[in-house]
Amino acid sequence: MAYEETVNRLRSSFREGKTRPLQFRISQLKALNKFVEENKEQILESLKKDMKKPLFEVELSEFSLLKSEINLALNNLTTWTADEHVSKNLVTALDSAFIRKEPFGVVLIISPWNYPVNLSLIPLVGAIAAGNCAVLKPSEMSQNTEKLLADGLSRYLDKDCFAVVLAGVEGTTRLLENKFDYIFFTGSPNVGRIIMMAAAKHLTPVTLELGGKNPCYVHDECDIKNAARRIAWARYFNAGQICLAPDYVLCSDHIKEKLLSELQSSIHEFYGEDPKQSPDFARIISVQHFKRVSALLACGKIVTGGQTDESEKYIAPTILVDVKESDPVMQEEIFGPILPILTVSGFDEAINFINDREKPLAAYVFSSNSQIVHQFLDRTSSGGFCANDGFMHNIIPSLPFGGVGHSGMGMYRGKFSFDTFSHSRACLLRSDGREKLNEMRYPPYNESRLGFLQYAMETKRKSSCAVM
Ligand code: NAD
């Protein structure tokens, strides 16, 4: 079987217990940090080659997030790995009951191309912290970064415990034939299904970090200028190639023109007269994706942008209006610098519009009315939520990151990453003596013993003071 040798090498290291000691985990996390610090220039260069990522955006969205995750793990590893003692009942009062966080074994991390560093290495931080061996399979689309990760990580991390596999669709299909103990996948819902089916063959648990169409509702009562600047930043960051970007805007006819004009001003303010010349605006990852995204420009009416240049894989920051729900731009995740604006009659219609569709990875509401914000939160469901901004909830590692329904299952970041890559083992340590206390449960059974055991085992309802 392809890659069997790699998986077996890692598995034997895991069986030897190499990745379990705290000191080993710490050393590998530090080595990962060293890899990033010592190769910063090369990483920046490869991200520039792959999609002309602006340096500022790389610093924020790749390096800072990753650094925080490494530091968080290093700061908390002792606490996270400690056995968690739990409350007991009368039957087990003299025993020791605890949850042991144990590593799964050899885990597979498959990542996409849009944040090829952060989406490969942040899950890896969790896998290392939890004491696993890991195979990392970065995306072949971001080929410069993919190669850099493969060459670099093998020089910094323990080769018997961590491996990077370079593979496209065919290679990944073969890689997935191997038995892994956990699969952490970030990518599209369609490929997520393929991963889950491959995992099912081995009953391997999965985390699926997927995408979708993130709604952004702008309420009549809001600071429209601020809303427009925040939406434009979140939509055109990395040229829209971000799973958390607001995918479309819903607003009433009443504020549409004002919002449009503020969005246009924001685009101008951020990227100048000609965004193609701006050093702060990225390019589309590949010609194939360029063609897919460009085709969406035929939907509705372009009010801003719309210019393209295939030789540079450039698509201008674009706003569309008069888009129909049945248009392709409203059927698939855009994943590019296009923002359709759709009008709704009001708040209820916006909520219904969102709830009629698959659950998104993120949902956004802009309103200065806190009741509207809370109602939006109560009446919709999504992986994450942010009021009055784009994906800013993503910068807090104490919040879980993950989807729900069509946008994925499972979560990670910070302690959630550690938990994702750990099995919570239920443990009870009993004495081999004290037999008198145990006799109660042995046959021949009788009523009074049953009564005592029930009393000693059952969790009682807390008495509630019911004042009618
Ligand atoms: P993708 O699903 O095409 O690819 C992701 C990974 O899967 C890549 O490593 C690729 O090599 C591999 N892959 C592709 N086809 C495969 C197949 N048939 N069998 C096995 N492996 C296969 O996704 P992408 O184009 O790299 O990334 C864009 C998608 O990822 C968008 O939907 C976006 O929303 C989503 N995404 C989600 C998150 C998140 O955190 N939830 C983050 C970034 C991107």
C-alpha cells in the first residue's frame, strides 16, 4: 500500500511511546516555532509566489495566529495533560476516578491552499501537544508553500514521528487507504464527504473543517460607513479566498444605495484607484480557480470592479447587485473577491433566507440595536458568529473554531485543539481489597441490596423551590 512505510514508521515510534513525554512535546513545539522564525523570509516568498499574499495579511493571519497557538500550548501543556479528577458516587467513594487525556496515535492532517501555513501548522500544534505522531498533507495548489513545509519541517521535527506527504488527489486517495487513528481535514464540503467515507472504512474519527456561504445581514439601524469598511476588509482579505469571508450581504432596499456607496468608498480607500496596482490585494491561487470565480461575474449587475486579468490571476474587488437566488453566485461558495448584495424586506425575511440554506461556517450581523443582534444570534445557527464585524472572532484562541452541519464537525484552536487530538479515557483505580463493600452487587441478588446500591449510585435531582 502507498505510504504504508511512512505510516508504519510513525506507528512504531508511537508504540514505543516516543511522543508521550511532556518534554518531547515541548521540544517539538519549540522546534516548530523555530522553523517558522528561521524560515520567515522563505515562507513570505512562497506565499507571495503562490497568491501574492500581502505581507501585512501574512503576518496577521498566518504568523500571529500560529505563534499564539504555539505559545498557548507551551504555556498550558502541563495543565492540559494532567489527569482530570472527577466527582464520584458513594459506591466509588474510596477509589480514584479521573479522565486521562491520551493521544490517539498516528493522525492525518489534510489542509487547503488558502492559508497553507496556518491551516497546516495550527492543527499540527494540537496533534503534537496531545502526544500524537502526525502525517501532514498540505495542498498541492499552494505548491511553493507545500514544498517549503515538506523540506523545512523534516529538518526541524523528529522524522520518526512527523512526516509531510506531497500528494494531489490521486496520492491523497491512496494515502487515505492507510489506517489512521484520527483525521483532521480542512477543505471543501465535497471533499469532506470523500474523507469521511475513507475514514469510515477504518472507523477513524474525523474533524471536518469545511466552508460554505457565510451570510452577512446589515440592519437598517447601524453605522453604515463602519459596517461597509469592515465588510469590505473581510470580503477582500486574501482576495476573498478565506472560508470565513462574508459571502453575500442581505439588507433592505432602504439602505442599499447608502451601503453600496460606502462599500465603493471603502474599496477605493483600501486599494486605491486601480486595485491591481495595490500591494495589499492578493491574487487567485490558480488559473482553474480564476476561471471558476470569473464566471460568477456574469451573475446580476456589476456596480464596482469586474476587471480581470488571467495572466496575473487578478480579479478586481467586485460588488454585484440584482443577483437572483438561483444564480450560480448564490449556489456555490464564492471564495473570491466578489460580493453580491441582495435585498430583503426586513429582519424576518433575512432570517428565513439564512435558515433556508445550509448552516454556514460564520454568520454576521451589523446593527446598533442589541435586540436585533441577539435575535439574529438566537434564530440562526452557524459555526461561529460575529456582530458588527467580519471574522474577528477568529483571533481569539479561547473560542472554538469549527463548523456545524454542512460547514463541518468538530472544532479546534487552543485547548480545543488539544482536546480534539486527545481521547478522553475514563479511568477508575480501585483497590483489590475491601471485598465486604463489593459483595452487595453479587448474586444471589436481593431487594435490600438493590435498594442500597441504587441509593449509593444514582444521581439525585436537585430539589427545586417551585413557587407557582
Ligand atoms: P479542497 O477540498 O479542494 O482541498 C483540500 C485538501 O483536500 C487539499 O489538500 C487537497 O489536496 C485534498 N483533496 C482534494 N480533492 C481530494 C480528493 N478527491 N480526495 C482526497 N483529497 C482531496 O479545498 P481547497 O480548494 O483547498 O480549499 C477551499 C475550501 O476549503 C473552501 O470550501 C473553504 O471554505 C474551505 N476551507 C475551510 C476552512 C475552515 O477552517 N473551515 C479553512 C480554509 C478553507
